[in-house]
Amino acid sequence: MNKEILRKLVSFNTIRDKENKLIMDYIESYLKEYNFITKRINKCLVAYNDINAPIGFIGHTDTVDYESWDGDPFILKEDGDKLIGLGTCDMKGGIASILSAISKLDLTKNKIALYFTNDEEISFEGIKTISNMINTPNVIIGEPTNNIPIYGTKGVLELEIEFFGKKCHSSTPDKGINAIYECVNFINRLKVFYENSIKSNISNDFDIPYTTMNIGMINGGETVNSVPGKCTITIDFRIAIPSDIEYILDYIKNELNNYKSNLIVKNSILPNINNSDISFLEKLSTEKQTKCYLTEGSFVDKNFIILGPGPDTSHQKNEYILCSSLDKTEYLYKKIIEYYNGDI
């Protein structure tokens, strides 16, 4: 049943939520067969068989785009133990497993709430829309982990900074102010600050034990024969230590006093560590880890476990998971739900 549910989920083109309504209609219809109460909020779906359920599941239905795929990415292809299709790994495999697990639970004893979201791959609008509705004390995030429970993720500080200069002809550069030069000067000073003051703050919760920094985009100027009047950069910090957010922002704001500039905080999210006892799950899956990436769990102030099938081939050509891994995910989901409901 797990595989057939995945086949149906993959058939929906949910790139940038194109067939969001169709996939949510399918999931809602499936859950109503098991007497779940459902509610649609914008493009999200909330369902539960008890409003006071002790455990919830969060899963996004959208996928990234594809290119140079072998065959139709919306038709599930089997190749030995491989299940190939767009979203199989990220994260329709997790959704298929939770839906299949529900069919095998004693729902008179086991209560669960389910939260299906949109727009995770772009801006997390779905989880932002319904985060205040998630009232279960514990949640499963169905992202691909190859069935290794992930109990913590770093936070994120995402910034956009605009530098303003004075545009003029390139033959008389002294009459202008080069916004790219201004930006580069700032970047050089920021890099020194990062190397000397941020990387030395260590958190043993993560394999990369400090906050990381990446300047991912820079855009400035219009033509080669003009001194650029504007330059924009985006910076991504993956936060290991909560106090780093304020520390970094204080430094940047102070430094920007030396420039004509505009700072935009795109995202500011604290790291999230599950401090509850999940030793029962470690016995089932042998190990646990933390990750440096961001998931929807970072937007929810609950104890969480990130757990899903694998291997992790997210955003890759011919994305796939293993059928054996999919079945193990279903088994683990069922055990987790029974554990939090006292049915194990």
C-alpha cells in the first residue's frame, strides 16, 4: 500500500505548487476514509482524529523543478529496489509512509494530527501560515534521513544588504561613489569578523560546531562604462548558537553606519534541539544525528524528530528512494505514534 500511495503522490505535478489542490484533495479524501477531521487553510491541509493528539506529522507537498530527467518524472519507476520519481525522496516518500501507517494503526487508541504544507522549497509560506495551529507537543518531520532520526537543526539568519553609491561615467570615477567597492570593503571586514569572532563560538550539538556564513549572491552595476550606484548582496548564516543572531546583527548594523545602505532581515530563526527522550527510537534505528539544514520543524516550537526514507537524493536528477527504506519508514512512524500514545 505504501508504494501505491507514493505512486499516486508522485503523479501530481507540485513544482511551485502547480497541482497543490489536486494533491491536497487526494490526501484529504484518503484521511476521511479513516474518519479524520480535515480543514483547508489557504493551500495547506490540517487533519486530526483527536484535537488533543500527543503527536503530529508535518510534510510539504511541493517539489523542486527537474531537468534532463530519464523518462517521465511524474510516473513512479521501479528499478530493482529503487523507486524513481520527482519528490520520492523530498518528501512524498515520507507522506506516503505516514498515510500508509495510519491504515495499520488502531485509531481508537492512537491519536495523531497531520499538517500538510505548500511552498517549502521556496519560502516556507505554508508552515508559516499554519504554525500557530500546531498544538501537538511532539511532531515528526518527514524529510529524508535514510531512517536516521535527526533531533536538531541549526537556525538561520538570512540577510539582504543594499549598498548605495553615486553613479557617474566611468571616465570620471572620482566624481562618483562605486557601490561595488563599498560592498567589497564591507565583505572583507565581515569576513575578518566571522573568522575571528564567530567560528570560535562552539556548539557540540552539531557536526559543524559553529555558525557558518555564506555570501550567496551579489548583484551590482548596469554597464561597464558606468560607476555603479547600487550593489546588493545576500548572506546566509546557519546558526549553531542562539546568541549569535543578535551578536552578528549588532556587528553588521554598527558596520553599516559607515556606508549608505539598507539592511533587510529575510529570515531569523533560532536553532532547534529536541531535548525529549527518544531513546526508544534509537533502539529501532541504531543512531541519531543533528543536521545543519533548515526544515519546517525550525518554525515550530515543539519537540521534533526529523525522519524519512532514503538515501537522500533530494534535488538530484532521477531522484529516488529504496522500497525497503520506504517500508522501514512506515514501520518507524507506526512505532513512534504508538509510543507517544502509550500503545507500545
